[in-house]
Amino acid sequence: MPHPPLAKTSAWSLIRPYWFSQERWPARGLLALIVAMNLGIVYINVRINAWSADFFNALEARDTARFGPLLLLFTGLALAYIVLAVYALYFKQMLGFRWRRWLTTDYLQRWLHGNAFYRIERDRLADNPDQRIADDLSSLATTTLALTLDLLSTVVTLGSFVVILWSVGGPLLVHVAGYSATIPGYMVWAAAAYALVGSVAMQAFGHRLVAVNYRQQQVEAHFRFGLVRVRENAEPIALYDGARAEAAHSATLFGRIQDNWRMVMRYTKRLTLVNSLYTQVAVVLPLALAAPRYFAGAYSFGVLMQISRAFDTVSGAMSWFINSYGTLAEWRATVNRLAELRDVLATVPATPSEGIQWRAGDGSVLATHGLQLALPGGATLLRVPDLRIAPGERWLLRGPSGAGKSTLLRALAGLWDFGSGIIERPRARMLFVPQRSYLPMGSLADALAYPDTAGEHPEAQVREALQAVGLAPFSGLLGEVAPWAQRLSPGEQQRLAFARVLLQQPEWVLLDEATSALDPAAERMLYTLLAERLPAATVISVGHRDALADFHARECVLAPSHAPQAIATSTLPGQGAPAGETALPA
């Protein structure tokens, strides 16, 4: 069983920020209120312990005069206990959710800032960050709060009942080999020794549970992600008749859950064995220890019951580690996963200090200086000579598959930092249109306006953009919420992407095979529309079809990946400049 990776971030560094944030005073106030209620519960338990001695003494003496008042006293204590327990839980849940909300906001900002989410997925720096944000943050807030408050109540309870057990239990006179010794507060020492033995046994039998729980969270997340992939790609899977393959893949993922769950069962069985043995012995142990003094007439039956209850409380408080071991193991696994994600987020800067560097240019020109693109492993992919793309120019990037066209576009977009050199980006709004555009969850209007919101564009303008790109039948469905990424065909999604360009009117448009799913006539219609509606925009296209040359004035031809890496630029015929080509060496 491999252990989870060691994270640099400590548990305290995950817990501390919230309690020193802008929400610290409401949080501390709620915490103080909950602590006060828990202390009140401890006080009631102390009163009930004293009440039990009087109650059982009254039963033993058949004292009917005291029996009724004692029942009324218990009723009042019980009602107070119920009120405090209910509202302590209510406010604890309130505080736990407020803490989770703050953590979620903080982690979402870190995850989404500077395209960190993209770099994490691209470089596989952490598995399932979505599960860690959605589930682990909730567990961190609620479990940390529950464990902390429970430990605090346990410590206070221990202090209160140790005094009771010490004073009521009295000393024990021991005779061994002609010698006599007095053990003061022997019931306290017995409870401590019993709890120590149980804690050592629990650690010995269950210490591997932390790593097992970490692995369980991981394989559960992988299985859930696999099912989500099937749901999101339902149509292509059905067209491929891939149900059998997906069933086999899902069975493999679930098999990993099953294998790890056997280990969870094994260690949980050991923990349950130790805990059950410990609990059952604790039922009779205080009575057995107190019986000699009771039979000697040192105290009454009521006091015997009081000692038994006090011993149970003290041994239970000293056994906090035993009783909470399973929860602590799950909490430790959660902390490890969140600490690992926190470390990853801290090492993914918005602007990397190494590799390709992006700078703001003179405000209007996109230029490269000594740009060299590399693969993640370090191998050189493409050497790009110094380029200068002025406003209003239209460039076509061409070349065989694998030559680095899309990678060059990613670098211009600021997403690919493997390599070296400098890219100067214009101070203008740039819109990147990939081959398969992202369609967010929500209405069709939300998908069309992305990354803007639907309310930022007049509805009439949105409808006109849809009609212009050939999606008029959908103009009446703008408010409909549907899984549009599955409902629209690839060609319709590419049309929608062009409608998005028309709607947002960017100054720079970078298209990565954005018409590959369309027929030549539709492609010509969309590029013509782009030239008419955005005549001053700078356009950089990646494509394979020769017909695209009609809509671009400049061309960059990338060499095959197996050839000496080079890039050639030329002015396309018929675009207002003489034809010619200059091959630039690698």
C-alpha cells in the first residue's frame, strides 16, 4: 500500500486562514457561543452524576418523600440538556457551513486564477481537484470543528469528573507479602491505565487506515469522473457502440474501489474488535474495582452507582483517541489531499518564472522574440523566428498534423509555457476559438455570450447573431436550459462559436481549425461574415483547407515535426501584395 505524498502544507496552515480572515469576528463569536453551550452540557452532566447518588440511595431506602422531587430535578436537567444540545448542534452546523463557504471561495479563486486549473490538468499535477474542492473542503470544515469541540468538551469533562472520581472513589488499601500500601484515587489511575492500554492497541491495529482512506477517496473520485465522462460523451459513445468498452472501463475503475475497500474492511474490522472489547470490559470494570470497598461498607449503593458513572465518563474522556480514531484517520487523509492541492496551487504561478515569457507590447502589435516551443519533456517542437503581426492583418497557419500549429496558438494565448523566448501581446481584447468550443451549463443565451453573461447583450442582437451564422431555428430557444454541448452537433457548435465572435466584437480573433466540422460552403460563408462584420479585426487562423487562403493575406507554413524545425512566411496571391516566400531557418 503506497502512502499518500507528503505535503509541505501543514494542517494548521489549512485551518488558520479562516479564523484570521475578514469573517473572523462572527466566526469567533459563534465558536464562543458553541463552547459556552458545551460547557453548560458538561455542567449538567456533573449535576446528573451527583443526582444519581441521591436517586439510587432514595431507591435503596424506599424514600418516597425524596423520590418525587428527584424526578422533577432530573426532568429540569434533562430539558436544559436537550435545549443546549439541539442549539449547540444547530450553531455548529451554521459555523461549519460558513467556514466551508469561505474555504470554497478561497480555493476556487486560487484554482481559477491565472488558468491554474488548466496547468494542473495539462501537467497532471493533482488528481481530481474538483472532488477535493467539492467534498474535501466540506469534510475539513465540519470534521475539524466537530473534533475540536469534542476534544474541548472531553478535556473539561475529564477535569470535572476526575475530581468527582478521586474524592468519591477514595483510596485503596493494598496488602502484598506482608506489606501494606495506600493508593489514593485508585479509580482515576485505573481509568487512566485502561485508556492508555486501549489507545496503544488502537494505534497498533489501525495506523494503516490513514493511507487506506486516502486511497479510497482517490479511487472513488476516479470512478465518479469516469461516469461523468460517459454522461458528457453519450452520443459519440453510442455512435461507436462503445457501451461494452465503457462497461469494461467502469468495471476496472470500480474494481480498484473494491480492492481498496477490502483493505478498509480489514482495518475497520480490527478497529471494531479492539473498540468492542474495550467497550464491553468498561461496563463491568468500574463495578469490579469498586466492589471490595462497597462490600466493606465504605459507601452506599447510590455512591457505587455514582462511582460507576464517573468511571465511565473519565475512561470515556481518556479514550477520546480510541473513540475518534476512525474519524481522525479520515480527517488526516482529507488534510493530506487538501495540503497537496494547496502546494500545487502555490507552485502554479499565473506568469511562470521560467519558460516562455509574456509581456505587454506597444499596445497594438503581437510580436515574438527568440520563441522556441518545446514539449513537456523538454524536446524541441518548433523554433519560431521573430514575428510581428500588426493590427488588421490576417494570417493563416498551415502545416501537417503534429507540426506545432495549435501549440503555437496556445503559446500566443498564454497557455503554453514550455520552451523559451518572449511573446509581446497587444493591449486589446483577444478571443480564442478552439476546434471544439466550450459550452457552459445553462441556457443557450449563456452559451452564446460566454465568457460574458447573457444579460450583457441585447436579446435582439443575440438572435441576429444566431440567424447570421445559420442557426435561425435556435433563435427561439435562447432561454432554454439544456446540455447544449451534447445537443448541438459539432458543426452547429462551430457556428455558435462564430456567432459568439460576432456578438462580442473582439479586436483579435485566433481560430484553431474552427471550421473543420463544416462543409466548404458553410466555411466560406462564416469567413465572409467575419470579414464583413469585423473588417478591422486581426485574424490568425489554423487550418488545412486551401480555400482558407482566400480570406488571409499572410501565411505561415510550419515544417513537419520529423524535419528540421522551420517556419516559412509568405504573402498570399491576390491579397494586395506580390506572391513570394521566404524560408526562415530553424
